[in-house]
Amino acid sequence: MMESTAGQLVLGLLLLAVAALAFIAGLFLLVWLPLVVPQPHRRTPRRGRARIRATARTARDTIATRLRRWPVTATLTQVVGHPARMVVLGFGAAVLLGSVLLALPFATGSGQAAPVMTAVFTATSAVCVTGLVVVDTGTYWSTFGELVILLLIQIGGFGIMTLASLLGLLVARRLRMRLQLGTQAETKALGVGEVRRVILNVLRITVVVEVLIAAVLTWRFADGYGHGWGRATYLGVFHSVSAFNNAGFGLYPDSLMRFVGDPLICLPIVTAIIIGGLGFPVLFELRREWRTPQRWSLHTKITMGMTGILLAGGWLAIGLAEWTNPKTLGPLGVADRLLAGLVTAVMPRTAGFNSLDIAGMHDFTLLMHDVLMFIGGGSASTAGGIKVTTFAVLGFVILAEIRGEPSVHALGRKLPAGVQRQALTIALLGVAAIAASTLALLVLTPFALDVVLFETVSAFATVGLSTGITAQVGTAGHVILSLLMFIGRLGPITAVTALALRERTRRYERPEERPVVG
Amino acid sequence: MMESTAGQLVLGLLLLAVAALAFIAGLFLLVWLPLVVPQPHRRTPRRGRARIRATARTARDTIATRLRRWPVTATLTQVVGHPARMVVLGFGAAVLLGSVLLALPFATGSGQAAPVMTAVFTATSAVCVTGLVVVDTGTYWSTFGELVILLLIQIGGFGIMTLASLLGLLVARRLRMRLQLGTQAETKALGVGEVRRVILNVLRITVVVEVLIAAVLTWRFADGYGHGWGRATYLGVFHSVSAFNNAGFGLYPDSLMRFVGDPLICLPIVTAIIIGGLGFPVLFELRREWRTPQRWSLHTKITMGMTGILLAGGWLAIGLAEWTNPKTLGPLGVADRLLAGLVTAVMPRTAGFNSLDIAGMHDFTLLMHDVLMFIGGGSASTAGGIKVTTFAVLGFVILAEIRGEPSVHALGRKLPAGVQRQALTIALLGVAAIAASTLALLVLTPFALDVVLFETVSAFATVGLSTGITAQVGTAGHVILSLLMFIGRLGPITAVTALALRERTRRYERPEERPVVG
Ligand SMILES: [K+]
Ligand SMILES: [K+]
């Protein structure tokens, strides 16, 4: 990191604040407003705090209604129309905003404006919480630039968790209404209480986890590596936010490789990543019912089970494959090998830090990475990929088919046909996106299949790991990877929302439960 | 090819004849017998040929009934049980027989017995009509060895066409009966007339195509390359049989590379491959109705359409990618480039000859090969892969899902849910088999992902193309590739039969039609 002048920094932070406010206002207009419907007012209480609250509620509903009728908002809402499209627009706006800020001269350490494609690529990578970089984050960007990236990561991670959760609620609501009414009932609205509850709870979980992890990391950076408390706090906060949001941006050019044997850096980061990758619906349920797994919803059971299986399996497979590799685990002691193996198993799902050299890994390990990255993490989480539930649903379909059962069951529940088809669609469209971009990059660049496939899967699943070719794939390659990150981040969730909202009513033979896929 | 002594050759041919007879008898007992049910006899005609025929029919039914009650046969039938299992057993027996014959000392040109794994691998490759080789066919084996390989190819190709067609009939019959009776009706028998019709028609198509193509090739080998008529006939027959059965075994160490610019060699071979890869159900229908495509069944329409699309697309993509590659198309004239491009587009589906150097191809072209090989050819054909109909069904499912349609339609027909799930199962189990064996080979061998993936896809889809590493993957690698060829050849057809036979009755809203998948 090179220092900006004090004046530049102040100007920059002001700009950042204005931008953040503008962005939040825009999101509010586009996303929150159409979701809010005035709730039937109870009788206005006579006095005290209740009265103030009631008045505030009335005022808010009035503002919302007025705003909704305001021509600008009304037009925008109509243009945007489908809730899934709003999410795409919101993320597009965030990328645009980030690109503009990162293209400012004082966003770089050198004081020269970054090339447009560098700014766009970095902004996309940050908003989509991917972590692929074409320039070294810690040395290329100024403090202002790094704060922009941090803001974009937080917007991206928070945005995907809340929006995916809200869309999931909307889908569940609509399907429930159709079932009850037996019609193609249409409703676009969520109760204001629900929206607030989701936003506040996501915020609460985010703040609690990020602050706790940042505190541990700050202490370790200060105590163990001799940084001053200011710098240590900056490092701690940056890595904590980046980890919880599964972003994979770091301030060291070698990611976490210098900390390969330090559990006090590695384990807090791994913890933040795993929590961030479970997804809000799971975290919300776990907080209430972590002691009674038998009462968990199907979605939580599948997500927790798959997370455990993929972590344990990845740890074992990668550990065994790399155990004696002189470029990775070979030179380390046994305890460090176990720690580095765990970190390496966690990162492809889909955090994107690395404490071992990816380019030095065995081809077997790279392909294991491809598989783990493609599967990804939990739905409505900061992790990417097709999501563990999508993968599990496909597994249950095949299991049922092999057993010759006419309908598909998972852990004692029947999976609706719609979910099966959505899982298939998401997985195969993911394969198609990766295949197409891999073919394109093979034509455009001199690199071989193994590293190109690693790069495209990493971009699609918003992982951010790389064998080191990201900077060298050329402008066309950067455009392809940017699109792939954007598609990978928003494709599954918007696709499943669009698909599910159009699903027709079906007859049910047994009680059904719908895990969130995508 | 090195010459065996005359005595060895005579002994060998005698052995071959005995083995072929034993094998046919075994197949007859295992496969034909349980499929035959005596038909109700009409009144015995008084005289003439009709009387002789009726007597023969009675005699045959009596023999079949007796044989079926014979303890050995009855036990075998009971052990084997499921028709799909019979197919596996039949192919296993053919591989065993071929391995024994190829392990005989005079099967090699040197007169020293081949190592067991070489014999087993070559026999598996021939029976599964794959064409992967660990030794050069033309120089390593004696004439006897080559004839064994030719016999195994013919058994494998003929076997898969007839058995897949018969299993397809059985499945269609059983589903029709269930629909009519509304019950889980069980019947294991096909009419003797149907079985005979399928076998005779497959035989007729095989003989006609192979003889015609062999004639053209023989003339070209004699007239254009100065071979004597005996040698030319041998070369013509071998390449014709190998091409029609999509086997990919050749007698030249460079496959067809020396004939890259000779349309009179390339085009007959390409024709035989395409015809062989359409599958018996399509060929049978085309012979009757080639002039009226609008009356074709859904299966034929999809197979013909996908074949056209994949050939044209592959030709275009591979041609463009390799146009200036100095190791492949670059040095050729324009006409030769077009011819070689066509040949290269045909071969991955799934013939396995090559007229260009695979190892010299661009990584883009290799990945295109992987995709084309995985998709493969037509059902109940000599081609491998998951089959074009399987691929198309998955495409139609995604299309329906994207359009928000509650049921899946293809070309005006509804696709039953069972077929959708079977297509998904076949495709994903294929991916799993390839992923597992690729991971294993990456651990066991020093080769990189691109060539290993090419090898495993080639084995699974019974293609037989290679970047040249087949001989160097070690014994464990050879075992894996052999298993993969066997699974790839029999997995899809037996899986779909087993799955479909267990499928329950469903209610139908619109007229349905069932394409054969797998
Ligand atoms: K990431
Ligand atoms: K082949």
C-alpha cells in the first residue's frame, strides 16, 4: 500500500461516503420500495412510545406510498419489473459505481488513474465477492482504493445475503398462496416487517462475526507480527470482512501463504469463511435451534450435512495428494500440514484465499478444486457455485432413479418436481457457461486446459483462486472473466427465482418441503 | 503385421472358429432363449414348403422349451435374471474369450505370448469397439491376432446393436402393457418373430454396408496404393468393419494420417461411421420412410437432427480453430483442409480413427473433442457416449424450465418424466465415472489434465482417440481404462433398461412418445 496525500484521502473518503449514500438510496428506491406494502393500521394508541412508533409507521407508509407514486420511481419500478431483475440492476449499479471510484487517479498508489479494464475488473471481482485480481491489491491501490474495494465487498456480500433471502421468502410466499388459492395468484409484496427482519438479522450476524474475527486477527497482527495497533486493526478488519464475505481479497501479494503455519491467523479466517458460506436461512435457523438438529428444516439439514462432507472429504483428499509435494505440503511439519490442508479444503468453497501455492499443486488437487469450487457453498450465502443444495438435489434424483422410486425423497421428505428441474437447469447452465468461456479462453490465450479451466471455474463460482494467469489473459479475457463472475454470482439465484415464480400449481401426494436451491 | 507359420495360422483359425461357435452358443443360451416364447400354432398345413416350415417351427419351439427346462440353462437364466444383466454377462464372456485368444503365443507377430494386461486391454477395447491400443495393431499382432480383434469388433458391434434394440423393444412393450392394463404387469418375453426380425435386419444392414464400403476401399487400396488384391481386400475389409462398428482399430501405426488428403479412403470410412453411429432403430425407420421426414418418430427426428448439428458444428469449430495450425491443417491445401476437418469432426462421435495428429492440436480442439465424445452417437448404435437423444432430452428439459412450462415438450410431443430423469441419471453418472477415473489417473501418472481428461472421455465414450499416452499409464491405469470402456459401453444401455423396467405407471395429459435414451 502506498500513501495518498492527506487532502486526497479526505476528498476520497467524502466521495466514498456520497457514493455509498447514493447507492443505498438507489437500492432503497429500487428494491425496498416495491417490496413494502402498508400493513393494516391498528387503532392509534393514546400515548407514550407506542404512539410515537405508530406515528412513525404511518409516516413511513405515507412516504413509501408517495415515493411509489412518484413518476421517476414508478417508471423505474415498471422498467425493472421482476424482482430478480432488480437484483441484477442493483449489482450492475454497484459495479459501475465501484469502477468509477477505482478509476480515479488517487485510487492507485502511484497517483495515475488505473486503466479502465483494471478498474472494471477489480470492481466486478469485489462486488461479486470473487477475489480474482489483475493487480496486487496491497501495492497497486492507495488506501482510498483499498477502502473502495472493502466497501464493494461489503455491499456485494450484504446485498447477496439479504436479496437472496428476500427473494427466497417471496418465492415461498407465492408458492404457498398458489397452493392455498389454487390459482396463479400474483403478489409482488413482502410485508415491511419481514423485509426489516431479514435486513436487521443479516446486519446483526454480519457485524457480530466480522467484529469478533477482526478483533482476534487484530490482536494477532499486533502481538505476533509487530504491527502498530492502527495498522493491525486495518489488516484485521480488511481480512475479516473479506473472509466473512467469502471475497478472498487480501493485502499481501502471496494471499495467506506467509501465514501457512499460524493457526491464530488461519483458523479465525477459516471460521469466518465457513459461517459466511452457510447462508442466512441456515444461520438464522441455527441461532434458534442449534441444539435440536432433528427439528431443522430440510434446507438446513442438507446444507450442514453437505458442508461437513465436502470439508472432510476435501481435507482428506487434498491432504493425501499433497502430503509429500515439495512445492506445497512437503516442506512443512505434520501439524502445519494438517492446518494447511484444512485451509486448502475450505478455500475452494468459495473463499479464495490460499496458504499454499496453487501453481505448485498436483493436477489431481487442481481438479479437486474445480469440483469443490463448482459445487460451492450454501444458498443465500456469500459463497458462490451452484450451491450445495443444488448438488444434493441432483444426487437425490439419481438415487431415486437408481432405486426405481417414482418420486424423489430426501431425508424423509418429498422433493417437488419443480426443484428437481431447477437444480438440473442451474447445474447444466453452469456447465455450459464454464465450457463456453473455457473454449473462448483457450482460443484467446496461450494457456493450457488445466489452468484455464481452473480460472473459469474460479470466476463462475466467485472463488478467486488462480494459478496465476489472471493478469495475462488480455482485455478480451478480462471481459469474459468479468461477465463470468457476474453470471456466476447472480445467475443461479435470479434463475431459480424467475423459474420458481412461474411454476404452476401441482397436486401433492405427500407433504412436501422445498429446500432453497441456487 | 508379421507372418505366422502356416501351421500356426491353421491351428489359430480352427481355434477361432471353435471359440466363435462356443460364444454364439453361449449367447444363444443366455440371451435368445429366455426371450423366446412359443407362438400359438396354426393348424398344421397339409403339404409342401408350408408344412416343412411348420414342422421346423414346432421343432424349434420344442427345442427352446426343452433347453429352457434343462437344469444348466434354467439355473443360468435364474442367476442372470434381469435382461440387462445378460448383456453385461455376454460382453464379459466375449472379453474373456478374446483375452484368452490374444494371449496365445502365435497371436503376436514375435511368437511370444503377449502380457496378460495387453491381451485383456486389447480384447476389452475391441469388444467395446473403442480402439484405444497399448501396442500397435498392425505390427504387434500376427494375422491370427488381427483376425481375433476383427472378430471381437464384429461381435461387439453386432451385439450392442441387436441387444440394445431388443432391450428397447422389451422396455417399450412392458411400458405399453402397463399402460393398457394399468398394472405392474411383468413379462420377460419378446415374440420369436420380433427377435428374429431384429437380428436379421441388423445382420442385413451390417453386411450390406460393410461389403459396399469394403469394396470401395479394396479397389482404392489396390488401384491407388499398389497393394496386391489379397492384401487390398484384407485392408479394405478390416477398415470397413472397424469403421461401421465405430471401432477405430486400424492397421497403420498412424491411423489414417497418411490418407489425410485422399477422399477415396476418407469418405467411405466416414460414411460407414456415420451410418453405424445412427443406430438400428433409426436405420430401420429410414429404410422405410426416408422420403417422409414428417412421419419419422421423435427418436429418429432427434437423432438425425442432432447428428447434423454436431457434425456441422464440429466441422466449423474444429476447422476454424486448426485452420492455420502448422501441426495439423496448416500445411494442407484448402480442399484437403476441408476434408481433414470433416474427418476430424466425425471421428469423436465416436469412431476413433484420426487423419490429423491429436497431440498437435490446439487445446480448444481437444476440449471440443471432449464435448463431442461425451455426447457420442445414436442409441442402439455402434457409437458410444451418453447418446445424442440423452443430450437433447436434457436440452429440452432446460428449455421448458426457462420458458416456465410445467411439462417438457420436444418437437410437438410431451416427454415423459421418466425419460427426463433417466437422461439426467445417465449424464451425471457419466460425469461421475469420468471425474473419478480422471482424478485416479492424475494421481497414478505424471500426465497433465488436458491429456488425461481426453483419455478418460475417449475410453468412457468408447472413442479410441488418444493424445498418445495410452501405453504409458501403467498397469493400474490400464485396469481403470478397461473398466471405463466396459462401463461406457454397457452402462448407459443397461442403466436405462433397468431404470425404465422399474418405472411405475403415470397419468398422461397429452399423447406421449418415448425416445430411446442411453
Ligand atoms: K471468493
Ligand atoms: K471407437
